[in-house]
Amino acid sequence: MNNNKAKWIILLIGIDVTWGMMFIINDYLLGYVSPDLFVLMKLFFASVITLTIVLVRDKGIFIKKKDWPRIIVVGLVGMFIYNNLEAIGISLTSASVASLVLATIPIFTAVADLILYNNKINKATVLGIVGSIVGVTILTLGAPEAEIKATVVGLVVMILGAIMWAFYMINVKPIEKNYDPLVMVAMFATIGMFGNLIVVAFHRPEKMDITLSVVLLMIVASILGLVVTQYYYIKVLKHINVTTVAIFENLIPLTSVIAAFILFGDALTAEQLVGAGIILVSVTLVSLKG
């Protein structure tokens, strides 16, 4: 692995670790606001922050007419549809089942990358996909209080969510060649925000216990979990194969488990340690050979 690739791999790991930490913050915030309002608030703050920076810096937003359809679709799919499918899916299944289904995202990205861009799947990538999924499965099911419950609808929704994220990853690549990542984040967040605004307008949130501390934490979650990470995520997708990026995202549940162990003293079982080891071996294999 050359130094340039190593730089982007390290950055990718940083993004996934941040997202893993965000799961803990998001779980806390969902105790105060319903999922649809949570997504709307996060996208609202991300939109305001990024649009302000872009408008001040560039004196406007300049998008080619031919790129608008793809930008709108990608923004709706990645920021609006995916986030809501994930929230609905978790409510109809469990966090454990959700983690397992989302661990299959590399399969969808690999197939899409092969069909759309004719990027071949080598043995290291296949082993990385299988290994990371097995690792996430052991990590999740090995939890002391792993809850395995799911409805057919919940499973379908989570699978659709995985497909939507794969779609987002694949379709970001053709756009990022022409635009600054911050402009893309601003457009995606704004488009997703308006999509969620319609949902909230027609479906009054069931939970809305908003305090100053909740708002401040939501802003932090928006900046770290969306603005900063999406900015660098788009940069990474320019330099690293989408399937490799997707495999590394299976570090997210591992980060959440470790963070919960360090911060809250949550139990860590031998099975989870085995699962963690398999995930780490899988992503290392892909980074070296993929």
C-alpha cells in the first residue's frame, strides 16, 4: 500500500470512528425527539452551516444544468430516504438486526460497481466483504443483551436502506469530479432537509422534548456526524474504491461497542472480541490487497 492510499485509508478510518461515536450521541438525542424530527433538525443545521460557508466563500452556488437531476436524486436518496428508512427499520426491528443488515452494504456496492463501472471484484475484496459481515454478526450477536427481533416489513425496510446507501455511494463519484465537496454536502443536506420537512409537516412528531442542551448537542452531531464527515467522505470516494469504503464502514458498530465499553462500562464479551478481531483482519486485508 503506497503512502497516498494509506493517507486516504487513515482518513476513512477516522470518518468511520466518528460515525461510530455519533451512534451513541444519536441514541441519546432520540430519547428527546422522534426519528423524523431528529433527521430534520440534523439536516437543517447542516444545511444552514454549509450554505452559509459556501455562499460567503463563493458568492453563490453554481451547478451545471445537466447535473441538477443527479444531485437532487442523490440528495434525496442519501440524506432523506436512507436516514428515514434506517430510523423506521430500527423501530420495526432492533439495533442488532439493523447492524447486521447494514453490514451487507458492501455486497450491493460491489455488484453496482461491477455493473455500472465494470470494476472487477478480486479475491481480497470478496474475503473482506465476507469477513467483515461475519465479524459484525459475531460482534452483534455476542453482546450480553443482544436483542434479535424483526418484522418482515422491518427487514425489507432495512434492506432497502442498505441499497439506498449503496446507491448514494455509487452516484456521488460522477458528481465529485466537478464540484467542491462542501458544495455537494450543502446541496445534499438542503435537498434532504426539504424532503424531511414535508414528512414532518404531514406527520406531527410524537416526541418533541427540545431543550437548549438538546439543540446544542444536535448542532455538534450535525457538524461532526454530517458536515465534516460527509465532506471528507466525498473526498475519500474520489481516491478509494467504493466497495473498499463500504467494507471499512463495518468498523462503525465496532467503534460503538468499544466507545460504550470505555464511556459507560458496558460489558464486552469474548464473542465480541472475536468479532472485532475478524473485522479488523478483514479491513486490513482489503486495505493491503483490495
